[in-house]
Amino acid sequence: MRAAIVTLFGALLSTAHAAGVTGTAFGFASGTTGGGSASAATPSSLAELKEWITDDVARVIMIDREWNFIGTEGTTSSQCCSSTSTTVCAGGTSKGQAWIQDTCDDGTWVSCTYDNAAKTPLSVGSNKSIVGVGSKGVLKGKGLRVMSGNSNVIIQNIHITDLNPQYVWGGDAITLDSTDKIWIDHNKISLIGRQMIVSGWGKAGHVTISNNEFDGVTTWSAGCNSKHYWTLLLLGAEDWYTFEGNWVHDVSGRAPHMGTDYDSSKIYFHAVNNYFQNIGGHAFDLDVNTWVLIEGNYFEEVDTPMTPGSLTSGANIYSTSTVDAASGCLASLGYICEWNRESGTGSWPDLTDKAVLTQFSSLKHYLVGHTGVANVPSNVTAHAGIGKL
Ligand SMILES: *[C@@H]1O[C@H](CO)[C@@H](O)[C@H](O)[C@H]1NC(C)=O
Ligand SMILES: *[C@@H]1O[C@H](CO)[C@@H](O)[C@H](O)[C@H]1NC(C)=O
């Protein structure tokens, strides 16, 4: 009896402790504290949730339910562009996505109705932790953006979903534009109109994207193949990303796309121990002004793990699948890189651009370690997404 009471008390205590962020930001977002020591609080209405996310008070905001924004800002009935490649989908396995836009040069106008709330994300203030409780934290029909110099934000253990998935430009899940210190951890993103994560044109700064599930399963696919095309589009002015332990599955493009010659952008990206699975299109699509270290990732049933264009775009890429390439990291980084592994996947180039190691040698303290690539599929599917903390 006494043991039972002690156990119960222990369980209550640990539940109380869990109200707030789990773990500490690592990698490039090291030092991100979000709402810090502010006491965790649970909003009781949609209005309160919006106020707490957008104001300039440091807060730890617990998301203990599904907050449904659909219908809260009305709908728009208009004309959308149906193009033969993305909407008609002759012979495809899914419906397509029509475009919410003002021109329709390559298609025909169709009538469409979309929800307004998803088109404008909530603008997150500085010093915020937005944290899901168990597997209950859902933002339905609205995404988040951090912009205008706001910084120090943690988004953990929430599911962002249902942003006009029928329509391109229907809504982005997470937007970073003129910010710094962002930790996006253990979230799930599904059924989005446009990008799951997008940055630019202002800087995204120091960002860690860890242990998230990017779930592209959809009925409306720009590639007509039941997989979401618009995964990660990174175009910030000066960005450092740690991309670790993510499960990117059933998407068909931009997973990720990064790089631009706009405004002397510079993007540094460390992809480590991610599981890319069932990609009916491309994973990495790398453009100019990028320095990308890709190690310990598992590609399974990925049509095009890296686009041919990445090899001629001017992107600087170090990716390892041979002993020589892995060992080549040692002198600059102080460790042997982990191999990338492929199964049922298009060819994966071994790229050993020393410029990447030179850049990362001065950023060494931000590099997270890696685990053996063989365990990545089981380990990542067990830990990535919501309700897994
Ligand atoms: C965020 O926290 C930092 C460090 O405590 C502080 O300097 C800054 O003023 C805070 N920002 C806002 C908008 O409260
Ligand atoms: C699983 O991943 C975690 C990090 O997310 C790591 O600490 C652990 O060592 C990994 N386990 C295996 C067996 O690779």
C-alpha cells in the first residue's frame, strides 16, 4: 500500500515536471531557451491562445487539445488555376492541387473555396515555448511564423495540420523570416497547402529541426502521386541548420530545397541521422550559396535522393558513402563522418567538396554527433513526431 502511494506520488511529480520543454536545444540552435523559466500555462480559449503566442511576454504555452482555426476567419470563394500537370492528374494515383493565384497562363480557371485562417499564420513573439501535452497538441488550420526580428522560440511536440491541402498557396506550416534561435523539435506536419517549413528572404539564423515527422500522405498532390511536393524551402539570408533525426516520408519534392543568389544569402546545413522514406520525387535539391554536410542518413525507396541540378548549381556538398569520404572529415571536424545508406533508391553521389569542411571546421562546436546509420529507420520511426517525448 505504502509503496503504491509512493509510486503514485512519484508519477504525479514527474507529470508536473513534464509541463514545459523536454530537453535542451542542441546543434545550431544551442542556447535557445524559448519561454525559459516562465511558468507553463494552458490557454483556455482560442483568443487567449492567439494572444499568448503573439504578444511580447516570455511564455511557456501548453497545447493540451486540438485548437481548430478552420472557419474562424471565414472562407473565400474564388477562382483557382487548374493546370494540366498539377490538377488534372491524368493517370495519377491522387487528385491534384489547384493554385490560389491571380494568373493562370498554363491552365484553366476553376471555382474554389478555401479557408482564410490557414493563409495567415500566427506571428510568434520572442521568448516563447509552444509545447504539446502528450499526443494531444494540435494546431488545425493555422501555421506559425517567426518574423520581424523576433527570436528565441521553441516549438515542440505539436501537430500542425489541415491548411487547405487541396490548394497550392493554401498555407505554410512554419515560416522563418528575419529571426534567430529557433528549435523545432518532435512535431508532426501533415496536410499542408504549401511549405511544411519555409525560410526567407530575411535570415532564419540559428535553427535546429530535430525529431520531426514530415508526413506527406495526401489526397491532393502537386505530383499527382498521393505525396506532398512542398516539403522544406530554405531561402534565408544567413542561416545555420541542424537537421537531425527527422522522418521525412511520402513526400515528392523539396525535401529539402535550399539556396538562392538573392541578397548574398548563405546557408549552412548539417543533415544527420534522418530517415527519408517513400519519396516519389526528390529529396535534396541544392542551389548556390549553400554549404551542406550530409552524413548518417538513410534513404529508403527514394526516387531521386539528390537532383542532378544540385551537382552543377554551385552548391558546396560533402556527402559520404565511401570509406574515403567518411574518413575525409577527420582532419577538419575531428571525427569520421557516418555513411549515408540507400535501399531501393536512385543513385547517390559521393561528393567531397572540401569547402564544406573548411566552413564547418570553424562551426565545430555546433555539430551534433551521429549514431550508426543501420539503426536510423527503427530509431527515427520510434522517436520522431508527436507523443514520443
Ligand atoms: C527576450 O528575452 C531576452 C533575454 O532575457 C530579453 O533581452 C528580451 O528583451 C526579451 N524579448 C522580449 C520581446 O521580451
Ligand atoms: C537513437 O537516437 C538517439 C538520438 O535521437 C541516440 O541517442 C541513440 O543512440 C540512437 N540509438 C541507436 C541504437 O542508434
